[in-house]
Amino acid sequence: MSTSIRKLFHGVMMSALVAGGLAASAAMAQAPAMTGIRGAIVSVGGDKLVVKSNRGGEQTVALDKDTRVAAISLANINDIKPGSYIGAAGIPQPDGSQKALEVHVFPPAMAGTGDGHRPFDLAPNSTMTNGTVGDVVASSGRTLTLKYKGGEKKIVVPEDVPIVNIEAGERSMLVAGAKVVVRARKNADGSLTAASVSVGKNGVTPPM
């Protein structure tokens, strides 16, 4: 595994743990509070980003040596096969399945990232399920069986759901106008430092 992939693996794992609300353990209880910022970069200067949030307003976020950058590009549902490792944000359905809101496709080197099923902050009552694809059934979109340690979920992927690749990125991709999703920790003085930045390639807007 390359250094950039390994760093991204740890960065995404950190984001997944935070998003999953696993702060019940003593170690996580002592960890800094985290926040998510979805929007576009207004400016980049030194080790700081100014991001205009989709919710309105601008926020300044510091970058440090541990900040991970992930590149987000468009993917195709037909590229998802049995054995693929993916993450699916979804909404629980009455039959126990998950209706996908978005799907993230990981490269083979990142298989196992964030494995499991947990709450997510994309929408009210939303969840994130990361696992290995088992069965794939094509009917009005796709229905995937997603297997993870300790369980599995049936994921219904409507035809209009965004599907993206998650790859290792570089800080040179962080430029004004780029669409980003930032996971940042809140410091004692109220400032923010990015743990990870997911940035769209070639104008792509990360759906996370």
C-alpha cells in the first residue's frame, strides 16, 4: 500500500468513526469535537482554506501535516461487481433495506475502510454502510447485498443516485472554486483544523 493510500485510509477511517457516532468509548470521549463543512473553496492561503458553506456563510479551516486529501470522481453503477468494496449512505426502509442517497466506490487498496453500519449526517435518520458487495440484482436501478463484519444490509440504489470513486488526492487540488467536504476538529479557541478534505476532480461536487 502506497504512503498516500495508507494516509488516506487512516483519514477516511477517522472520518467514518466520527460520522458513526462511536464516541461512546473513553478514548473517543476525550477526542476533540468534529464538524462537517460542505461547500466550495473561496480562497487558499498558506495552510488555511476559506470555505463557503452550502448552509451559508464562510468558515476558515486550518490545514496541518496530518490533514488527508481525498479525490472524488464520477463512477458508474455498472462498475460495481460482487467483491467490490463500497460505502452507501442511505435511509432505512420499512422492510429493513436501505434506500441509497449516494454510493462511494473504494479502490482495492482501501478495502475494509470504515467497515460496518452506523449513523451518518447527510440527511435526517441517514446511515452509512461500508462493506463488500455480494449479490447484485438489476431491476429499476440496482439492489446490492452489502456484507460487513457482524452483518449485512440490502442496499437499493435508484437510477438517479450519485455514484463516485474515492481516491488518494493531493493538496494541489485545493484551489478556489473546488467543491469540498471537510471534516474538521474544533480547537479549544474555537478555530477549526481539517482532519480530512474530500475534493471533487474536474468540477465534480462530492455528494457526501
